[in-house]
Amino acid sequence: MSAVPNKHHPTPGARPAGTTSPDEAAQNIQQMFSTIAPTYDRANHLLSAGLDRTWWNRTARTLRPILIRPEAVILDLCCGTGDMTLALDKFRPQLTTNNQQRTTVSPILALDFSHTMLTLALRKFAGRNIVSVEADALHLPLADNSVDLVTSAFGFRNLTSYPNGLAELHRVLRPGGEIAILEFNHPGGLIGWLYSFYFHRILPTLGGIISRNPAAYSYLPHSVERFPRPPQMKALIAAAGFTNPTWTSYTLGTAGLYRAAKSSNLPS
């Protein structure tokens, strides 16, 4: 099945205003997120009216059958300050000692390319079975066929190439492994009009006041508009070699969860 990119963006990927190449875009995005990191959590909770917590927790509950497996290797991609990682960790088995034998539970790998974001996340991870990894999502420092589940909450859309990002996830996943990408969506109809009004007229102003970085919160609606709609995104996922891509709508279609699996018939 071939990908069907947005006709206005033949090579789907994030491009902040004023950037003309993937490298320039990546540097811009990295600097932007590092700059807004200190106010990132407060802004997210306020601007989403607390729905971000609902979305993280709903996604984690959906993934519980994988998360409860002690041996499962979990990668939380573009983890930011770690809230999605913590939602996943609630369902991981606890490290226990029984008859002087310690139960082995694979840690969650929390990966981001912003050192500032990861520094804030580390404070939340204290005492938990979570390992932070500072790296580029398009060049993961992980072996082929080594991960059972890759999640990403509102970070995948910031990759400068969605096809390349999906190819890298496919590479590191074991046969039968899954991806779960939680992302914003731009719905249609009246909901879409209200959503667009809020995103373009209200959110950038409030976000700019909270973060003192208006450009970052002007980038957000631009990035959501640029991101493929569910039919296009599912086509990109299928084109990367995944099977049975699905989209589950959250909150009237303003966000949702993409899921797909790497074929278990591939050689390991």
C-alpha cells in the first residue's frame, strides 16, 4: 500500500516557519522545546483544560496487555518532561524480591532530543524503573528487533520526516511489536471550526504569555495543520511496513491514537 501524503506537503514532516531544510527544522524545533521546557507542563495542562492527562492515561490503559509483561522492552519516544512515560509506568510490574531472587523487569526507555526536557523528566523519574535516553528519534541508538512497544504522545508530529521516523520505529521493533502514536488531529465540521478558532486565536496568545515564547505556540497550530489526517497517516504507517493500522478518536476527534504492528512473520 502506498503512502498518500498531503498534496501541499509531498514530503510529510515538521517545518517551522522560516525553515527550508530538515536539518534547519530539527535545530529550530530542538531549540524551541528547550526554551519552553520550564513552563511546558503548566502550559499543556492549562491549554488542554486538563485533557492531556486523560489522553495519556487512556492510552496507557489501552496498552496494558503489553505493559504488564515484565520482559517487554518499552520505548517512549519524544518523551518531553515524561508525563506519558509515567502513565505507562503505572502498569509496569513492580520490582520485587521473592526468596532472595529479584524479579527482572525491563525499564522503560524515555527518549528525547532536548537535554532540558530530559533534565526536568529525570526529577519525575526518581525511584522508578525508567532510563532516560538523549537521542534523535530519526537515529535511534537501539539495535534492530529489540523493542516490543514504541509510544509517542504529541511528539511524533515534530519529526522532520514522518516516513523516516516510521521506518526507524519499524527497524527497532521486534516482529509482533507495536507502535502507539497519540497525536492531535484537526476535525471537520463545526467542531473543526471551533478547534481552529481556539488554536489560531486563543492558544498562541495564552501559550505565549505563559512561556514568554509566542513563536512556539504559533508553531503548534501550524504543526497540527501540517500533520497528515487519519487516512493519510494510516497510509504512511502501512507504507512503512506495519500491519493493520488503526486510528481511535479521542475527544470529538481533536486527538487520537494510531496503532499498528510489525508483522510477526518477518525474520527476527
